[in-house]
Amino acid sequence: MFKDKELVHTRQITCRAFRLENGFLQIEATVTDEKGQEVPFRSRPPVRVGEFMHHMSLSLTIDNDYVVQDVKADTLAAPWALCGGTDAAYRRLIGLRIGAGFSQKVKELLGGTQGCTHVTELVMQAANTYMQASWPDRIARQMLIDPDPRRWPEKNTLAFVDKCHAWRQDGDTLLREYPELASPKKQA
């Protein structure tokens, strides 16, 4: 381990979820890459210490059925003038449903030269933030219908079961929180 170290780069990704008057969630995501060392270029001035190499934002409005209703991408700082040229392309996400196949569809619509690598990464971060922000509401809706999760009509509410170490079917977390879903061996 080095005793002395020099900061050369700081990447910050921030995602915030806001509830709108209509009940939809708006996810505002930003990414910044701040340089801790000068970045030289051959055809343009360098990016200096403390300046942003990248500063992009993305806003997704998503309804209660996981469907993207509105999108706005904005390139605030980038190394090349062309970088913001794909901002409008992110409106292609309107109508897309977050769930199985979402990542693949995003790649199809915005992968390669169709989008910006950094903004496309924000799409996935925003989708994850939506799932986290909407989860309490989804659980509450299902609990009003039936306290037993086996009878919940919205099956994807607990789609994380067996997708995470803590939420594995034979684990203590599931046994404590949703004993109805725990493996029969664990219930015994």
C-alpha cells in the first residue's frame, strides 16, 4: 500500500427520485468526471485539474407500471462538441418498460454510436434507482390486496428473490420477511 497518494480522477454518479403530482416518479441522474491531473489533447486545449471531463444529466419520468413516460438528456461538459449530439436520441426510451429485457433494449436503441457511453450508463443507474424508490409503494399496494405474497397479482414485486445473496430462497432474510416464500427445508 502506498503511504502517499495523489488524486487523479473523481467520478461521481448521483441519482435522486422525486414523486410528481400525478404519482409518477422522476429520476434525475448525473455523472461527473473531475480531473485531478491535466489531460492533454492533440487538437484542443487540455482539461485542467479541477475541471470536468464529463458532466451529463438524465431525467426519466416513469409511471407506476414501470413504463418510461418522458426523458431528457443533457450534456453539460464533454471533451468534444459532438458529444451532446446524441442527447435527443434518449427520447427513444419513451414507452419502454423497466423489467426483463430492458438492458438489452437500451443497448439496441442507444448502443455504439447511437448514444453516449456515459449517458447510457446513467439510464441503467436511473432504472435501478426507480426500482429502489418505487419498492415501498409496490409492497404497500400488494399488501393491501393480500398479506400473503404468494397471492400478489404483481409477481415482479419480489423478483429479487434468489437474485441476491441476502434474499436467497434458503436464507434467513427471506424466512424472516416472507416466510411463505422460503424454501420448505428452511421453514422446518
